[in-house]
Amino acid sequence: MKVVQICPYPFPSLGGPARSYMHFNRIMHSEVIGLVRPFRDAQEKPVLPLKVKVRVFDPIKFGYYYFAWPWHMREAEALVAAADCVFVHGFFLYPEIWTMRTCRRHGVPYVIVPHGIFDPWSMKKNTFIKQVWMRLFGRRILRHARFVLYATERERAKAQWLPASMPTAVINWGVEMPDQAAARARRAAMRTELGFADTDRVLVFFGRLHSMKCPRETVRLLASFRIDRLKLLVVGPDGNVTKAELEADARAAGWTGLRVVGPVWDEHKYDYLCAADAYISLSHRENFNYTLGETMAAGLPPILSPGNDLGLEFEREGFSWQLPDDSPARLRAAVEEFVAMPSAQLQARGEAASRWARQRLSMERFDGELGRLLKAIGQKPKAGA
């Protein structure tokens, strides 16, 4: 089966969606059309090989209006015309318009992977523009799509802008599983290096420092609680929030419990994860959250905001703290329980989280589910075939 992926901004700085491009390609072996802004590919390398690279233009520097000249899309159209199926990532963007028109012209089915864009929190931003876009293009794009593919059941449930009759599917994305024993063996040395005592309780914020993920709010709230033995380890690259800002917030609060180490890649990141005792995410929106899956696989129980959609999949398992809302009082109660919890009980929670992640988020399980989905698409012939 010949599959084409259409990937806006296929660079590491895109975060989770870019990682999903790579993971989809494990089983698809797809030909990839990458849409990039001028000179962006000189700053970063794509996360996967691009069969066709299309330079798009954003004349007023506003993402909804970027486009590509038709003659720049000829090679991309030839790929789509020869495909059995197209997966297009994102929504409210030019690639979905082009995909609908091109796939309909050649009778090729297409699947939309929205990456959380229909979440109510996202829909509050530029709402009027999105409403106009939906009227002009979105409804037709959805009507002609084979289906919309979500990463979690909660992501699907939140997509209230879509018609109830819209065909959908859910596959939890997969994460790489760490060598937990090797990382745990380095736990004591890493905690010493970071200045954590054996009796400290360490939360880890793991991911890009972006305002959507609330890193500054996390620092300010934890600092304000004044809970003895509580520490916060932040691991991740700067985004629209910086390491310096987080450290300034901690200093302003008179809190010495913060450690910010910046970006850490590959297997080395698990050394830092295993130096912590639990994971925290107060993010406004996470339709999947790769870092949550990785930290759970490493044996860390999570404290999660309502914006973490993956939390619904395991909320009844008892190893996580699922915050019902964003109130500081709810967070404080969860953190106090975490700090006071006996070590054996906390370890048991971490082991339960790891078991769940290894059973439900393995790459082998993801490959199998995606493979069955592709097989089902292939059983229905192309239009006009």
C-alpha cells in the first residue's frame, strides 16, 4: 500500500506532532511531503526524509494564510495521484485545502490527523478566523475525508466543532520504552549532582518551555506552597518561555527548590527522569503528551491538569493525581499527598504507571493498530478504481 504523509513544519522544534510523523512512518514507509517556510530548513534538519519539499509563503506572518504557488506543488501532486491513501497532519491550514482538492481530483482517500487543534482551549484562540475558515473550507474538507484520527478518546470527545456523523478513529500514539534498570542505577549519583537530598521529593517538568504547558505557573505555584522537601526539576529546551525566566520566578519567590537543566536528548534524558519521584503537567492542552508516556514508562506517577487528554485512559487505575480543575487548592492537596506519601507506596504507584505505559503505549502496539487501520483503508478501493 502506497501512503503519502503531508507534514507541515517537519522539524524537531514542532514537538509532539513532528515525533508522530516519524512514528507513523515506521509502519507506513510513506513518501513525505514537507511544507516549510523559507530558510527554516537551514536552521533545523527535518525529522524524517522528505520526498518533496515545498516552500510556503506567509506574506503577513500569520499562519492561517500561508500558501504555496501551484507550480511548486506539481511534484507533490504527482505523489498524491499515485498514492493509495494520504495522511494530512493539522487543520485550519493550507495543506488541508490542497489535500482535499488534490485527493478528490485523483480519487485518493485522505485521513486528517488534527493533533489537538479541535480542543476547546485551542478554539478560543482566533475563534472568528477559524469560524470563517470552517465555513469556507473546513466543512468540505471534513465531509470528503475518510475519517479523522485522534490520539486519545478525550481528544475525540472534545472535538465539538465536528459534526456528530463524522467518521473517526482513535489510536494512542506509541513511545520508546527506556532501560529503566540502567537509569535507576544512576539515580543516586544524578540526585547528588543536582543537589537533591535523599529525603527530598522531586517533581519533574519534562518538555519544551512553552506558555501552553504552563512552566512559569508551575514554578510560581509550587514555590508559593512553601512545602518542606518539595523540589522541581525542569528538563527541556526554551520555547516562548526561557530557563532564565523560570529561575527569575523562583528567585522572586525566595524558593531554592528549582533546578533547570535545559534540553537533554536520547537515552540521557532518562537519567534525569529517574532522579525524580513524580511527573507534573499543568498544561492547558495535551492531546497525547509524549513526555507523559515516557515518564510513566520510566516509573513516575503523574500529577495532571484537566488539559492532559491521555489521563482519561488511566484515571481509574489509581496511580495518578488527576486534577479536576486548575485551582491552586486542588494542586496543593495533590502535592502535599505526594510529599507525605510513604516511599513504598509512591514506588508502587510508579511501578503501576510503568506497567500501564509498557502495555498500552508500546511502539509494537502502535504499529499493530496503525497497520490494521491501513489495511481497512486499503480494502475499500479508490474512487474511480
